[in-house]
Amino acid sequence: MKIRATCTMCDKDLLLEQLVDSGGRCPNCGEAMQKDYAAVLVDTIGAAQNAGNMFENALEKMAELKPKFRIQKTSALGVLERSVDQLG
């Protein structure tokens, strides 16, 4: 899962994996995304991407099974949406 973000300092788009590669700095303007806890931020980004990939893969496999139910989007995505909204 490729998670996109926008740097609040230079207002340019980036991929979170670029933040991991740059040690928590914006690949566009070079500013630190979190000065005090950069290593924690980088680790957390990696965990979010891995979890997203696992979630995406599980849903794809589930869809291949063609089960006799439909997932209610808000039950699967509502918590994610609220968490993303908290990031600003």
C-alpha cells in the first residue's frame, strides 16, 4: 500500500516510504517531519505500510472466494478514516 501525504512545510506531495528512506525528512524541502521522535515516526510509518499491505491482501483474497456477504465499508474503513483525519 502506497500511502501519500503532503508536507505541511512546503505543501508538496510525497510517499510515506520516501520519509522512511530519508530518515524522517521531507524529500522535497528536507525539513524533519518530527524533530524529537524521528526514529519512532519512521518505524511507525513502516508498521502502517505493512499493516495496510496485509489488510489489502486479505481483502483481495477474501474477494476471490466470492463469499455471500458484502462488507459494510464504514465498519472496515471508518476507524482508518478517523485516524487519518487526526493526522490533519
